[in-house]
Amino acid sequence: MALKSRRVQTVEKELGVVLHPQYASFLDQYGVYRTPEVTVYGYLETFGNTIMLPSVIGATAQRRAVYHLGPNHLLIAHTEDSDYVAVLDNDTGEVFETDINGERTVVAPSFDEWFAMVRKRGYI
């Protein structure tokens, strides 16, 4: 069994989840992914406050009830011009979009596929 990085350990401990391996790999490689058009939330050791964005810890903890997220869901990005957010299901690895009404649409069967789409398109 491979040792988990400090980033992965911190997110898992703070949110009480076991991260999907693809998202854990993203944390290890990127921590956070930012371009002028999109930010994929994550965690960096340099964050002075895990509640502030782009921390996946703060985004998920603060918005779990607003977006009707389950205990094993992570809020990983949001659109600037709408109320939709991208959510990772740690159980299945799927990424879905949802809004405050709880309407869900699966947008990718895995985090890796979703992240590749985001990097190619430049937005969520």
C-alpha cells in the first residue's frame, strides 16, 4: 500500500472522505489547477486558510448543503457565470454538474476524463 501524500491526507482528514485515486493523483501533481478562465479546486501546503477558495476543503464544507452534496462528494469547480458547480463522486469517480436545486448531470465518467476536457476547452 502506497503512502499518501500530505496533501491527500489533509483533504481526507478535513472532509472525512477517502479520495478517489484519480483526484488524489491530481492533488499530488497539481495541488490546484488555475488558468485565467478556470480553477480546479484542490489543496496546497502554502494555503494559510483551508476555508478560502481555491481550497477544495473550504468549497466543499461551505457549500455541501447549498448544492445537496452527499458526504462523499467534493465540490471541485464552479462556473463564473451561472450557479452550476462541478462535483466529484469519490465512490464512482464520476464528475457531475449540479445547481442549488439539486439537478444533476453527469459530465464525465471519471475525474481524469473531466480534467482532460477542462484543460482542452479551458472552462468547465
